[in-house]
Amino acid sequence: MSLGNNGAGKTTILNAVAGLIRSASGSMRFLNKEITRLPAYEIVRLGLSLVREGGKPFTEMTVHENLLMGAYAPVPWKRKEETVKRVEAFFPLLKQRAQQLARTLSGGERQMLGMGRSLMSTPTLCMFDEPSYGLAPIMVKKLFKYIQALKEQGITILVVEQNIRHALDVADRAYVLENGRIVLEGKSSELIENDHIQKVYLGL
Ligand SMILES: Nc1ncnc2c1ncn2[C@@H]1O[C@H](COP(=O)(O)OP(=O)(O)OP(=O)(O)O)[C@@H](O)[C@H]1O
Ligand SMILES: [Mg+2]
């Protein structure tokens, strides 16, 4: 899990890892493979997917079509029907709304669609950029349950969150970013006891 104030550089880092923007320096490896210069579509094929802020659906496509877009690579495409079934079992709402245009979804529903679309690429590492943003407290609870369930299915999850208490509850490790750099990292159970975290992020 990654924490940090507004403008700390969290989204920028995720976008750089996913290949949506080029990093000016440094290098990135994923599963022992150099990915620094790879385009986004090749990074997804390696099993690394990003759910961007707000889920970013294709607004003029239906929910079902959005899900299929997530499988748009040779290997996931062959298994797309079976993966859709699994994703719809996980998020029943996406089945109920399969034929609805994505632009008509609420914020929470878009977030679910974003997660569902990401799962369609059968990722091994899933990154979520502020998945709880704009959600009602009850939805936030539900969302973290989903994240926990994905983790139990063996998918590695990296979540950027302002909702620190919830995030520290589900995460094994946490990283605190300030000005684009990691200033603090460790086990969530230890960070929750940390003075700096308590003062700056939990307001205790
Ligand atoms: N293309 C760009 N040109 C200039 N500045 C940029 C650009 N993209 C991002 N920034 C700046 O870089 C900083 C980090 O932005 P980023 O979106 O990564 O922050 P963040 O940690 O995700 O913040 P938030 O919690 O508000 O989403 C911000 O000050 C932002 O204004
Ligand atoms: Mg951001």
C-alpha cells in the first residue's frame, strides 16, 4: 500500500510503472524483466495492470464491452468468456448492468467496473489508484473486502490510498511518499504505531 499527501507523486509513479508516461530517469523491473521502456499494452501482457483514479471506463461502451476490453491481448482473449463469468460472479452488479452504457454508472459502480476490467487481463499484480475516492463509507468497506478477496486469490495488490486506516488494516506492507520519494516503509502493523503516521496521516 502506498500513502502520501495530495501531489506527493503517487499517481505519477503508478502511471510510470504501467507505461502510461515515460520516466525521465531510473529503471523498473517486473518479474525479473526490464519494463522501463515497454509500452503500456506490453506491460499488461506481462500481468501488471492498473486501475486508474475513478476506474476510467470507456464511457460510450457497455459494461460488458468494457470488460472485454480488459482482455484485449492474445492469451486473455482466448479465455475471455470464462473470465467474464468469474468476474461477474465476483461483482454481480457487473452482470446485472452488462448492457448499460458505462457513462451512466455511479462512481462506486465505475470503480467496480475498473477493477473488473483489470481482472479480465488475468494479472499477477494489480495496482489501484485511490479506489475509495468519492465512495460512501459502506461502499468503502465493501471495496476493501473485494481487495482482501483478490489478495486471497493470490493476486498481488498495490493500493494508493488516502483512506489510511482501512488500507493499513488490509495491507501487509506500506510505503509513505513525499515529493516523489519513499520516506517511510515497513509492515502495516508497525507503521500504524509510528509517530509520524499517527500525527500527519491519522491526526492523532
Ligand atoms: N504533466 C505534468 N506536468 C506538470 N506537473 C505535473 C504533471 N503531472 C503531474 N504533475 C505534478 O506532479 C505532482 C504529483 O502529481 P500526482 O498526480 O502524482 O500526485 P498524487 O500523489 O497522485 O496526488 P493526489 O493524492 O492528489 O492524487 C503534482 O504536484 C502535479 O501537479
Ligand atoms: Mg493521485
